[in-house]
Amino acid sequence: MATIIPFKAVRPAKDKVGLVTSRSYDEYAPAELASQLDYNPYSFLHVLKPAYTNQQKMSAEKRFKAVAQKYRDFRDEEILIGDKKPAFYLYEIQSRTSTFTGIIAATSIEDYRNNVIKKHEDTLQYRVELFKDYLHQTGFNTEPVLITYPEKPELQEWIDERKQKRPMYLFTSLNRDRHTLWRIKDEAGIAWLQEQFSAMESLYIADGHHRSASANLLYEEDKDTGNEHLNYFMSFLICETNLKIYEYNRLIHDLNGLTKEAFLNAMEKDFSVENKGQELWKPDRKFSFGMYLDGDFYALHLKNKPSGSALDTLDAQLLYTKVLNPLLGIGDLRNDERIDYIPGTKPVTIIKELVDDGEFEIGFMLYPVAIDEIKELADNNLIMPPKSTYIEPKFRSGLVVYEI
């Protein structure tokens, strides 16, 4: 059974919510970031990256302390205000092509440790420790872990009914997405939601493996302090049918000393290779791959469908075991400087441009992973290769803050 609890969120003042919330810092181009920081004094980017122009000269500890101070300034100036009563929050993101709706709640560290909340990605220890230090120094988190749950009609009906009520926030961001937030603070609504999730055997992390691991590490180090906030971490819970899962495509800097002809001949051992010329070809099913090399697109279809575990039959793993490692000499998918990744949200023309410009020699396009594959991997304690999925929705920074 899964445990969720309401919490006292910190959130923007109603008249400033559209100015405060932001996309993730890393999503901004330098000019756009500079504009936000120069002309919008309310942007949460000021909290996330104070003194951003000279951040490279600051130690991590100094940066984190600066973040904590700027956060306190926003609280003191009542740009951010704290709720007095614990609540759940219902959040909807509506773009031109998709609508996502989920529940913001505090999820249990014990569930994480006992594998009620299941994982499918590996983590880098230095990143886990760095974010743990960030949480310890700043005392807050505004990046919830994206967690998915099985489809449950009665829960969806309840959500649809709640969405008919007057929201706390309704605003449009600069990228034209529409954001709506409802607060659920009535005891009956809170109890009903907790009952629904307590009946679920498992929840699955879709995005945020490092964040959840950092929360767990912070709990391990500070659990004797009596701080009950450490027993939970903020999550955005969304039905598995409402997720949008994209692939991560691969770009390689060279052919590992092979000629084009030798490489294509080697590929024919495991794949049927079809030259598509200038057709912008992407795979439309599992066990198929797109490739761009020397001005041409290729369709690659695996000759023999593999058997074995969910990992053995995963497209990203198959590309690694049959092409990237044996032919192109890529050993460490996470750290090898010869490989780069581009999410499937970007058009295939970007891969073509990067190869045509000579920055990379070859690009591979994959078919997106299915949610059932993710769950099967997690259920069997198997780990995906790095950069196997790019999952939406993405949460807005500064909309809801969990104080530790």
C-alpha cells in the first residue's frame, strides 16, 4: 500500500504567480535567461540561481547558502506565502497539444526504501550527494518527483469533478501553456485520496530518480533530528495513461575508425538496412531504428526479435549491445564523450543539421519506450540504459514548494 500525506505548501502570492513561476533553469537559452533575470524581479530564477553571472567562481556551499538567503527574501517580502493548513494540490498543465493533470502530495521515504515506490533508472552518487547537500543547505524543494500510478476510473472521476470547482490559480505562461491549481484541504477529500492510494500496491518513478535518492540520503543522515518533514518528499502523481513518453536519440562523433561501407556491411549482420535517402524517417514500431549517415536516412529493422528479460528486449539496450558498443566502441553510455543525446521532443531535422555540420558523424533515432516496459523493468529491479526516456509533463519551478 502507498502512503501519501498533505503538506503545508509555500507558493506564490496570487497576484504574482504568473511572474514567479518558471521553467527549469536549464531550459532557458542564455539571452532568455538574462532577460528574465534583468526585467522580472519576481522570477523564481532569482532564487534558483542568485548571482548567476559569476556562479562558476562560487563553491557549491556558497551557492546553496545564497539560494537559501534569496528564498528567505522572497518569503519575507511575501512574494512567496505559506499555507497554514496541510493540503493536497490538483495541478493541470494544458499546452496546444496535451493536457496533464496530477496530484501534488508528500510521498513516503519508507515506501521508497521498501520498493513500494519503484525505480527503473540508475543514479550517479555525486549527483545524489550534491542535491542532498542542496536540500540540507536551502531547506526547501520545488522540484517534485514525477510518479505514475495505474489507471483507476473512480479516481479520475473524482479529479474531473474537482476540476469543476474554482481554482486557486489560473494563469498562462510565456510559452502559452495554461496552468491551473486547485487546493484540496477538506478532511473528506484528503481522507478519500489517501484511501485511494493506500489501495495501490505500487507506484512508479517516471522522472526524478536523483531527487528521490537525495531525499532518501538526507533522511538517512538527519533522521535522528526529529524533523518529520524528512520522512516524505514532494511528488507529482499522475495516471500512467496521462504520461507522454518520448525517446532519447543518440548522436556519435565518429565511426570508430570504420569506413562508411565497412560500418554498413557490419550492420547487416543483425539488421535489414534500407536507404531512405532524404526522407525524414523515424521508427514507427519497436525493434526498428532510424539512422542518419553521410547525407542519407536509413531504416534499420532487427532481423531476429530477441527473447529474455525486459532489459534484453529494450530498444535502447539492443542498440547498445549490437551497434554502439561492438561497432562504435562506446563503452560507458553515461560518461563517454563521443556520444550525445537529444530528446524526441526535438525534430529529426536537428539531428540532420548536427551531422551535416560535421559536429557528429552519425545519428540514431529510437522508438519511444512503452509504460508497460518501464513497469516491467521496475518490477524486476532492472535498470534502463542512461537517457532511455524523456517524459512529460515537466513541473514549473516556484509553483509549489516543500519546506524541509
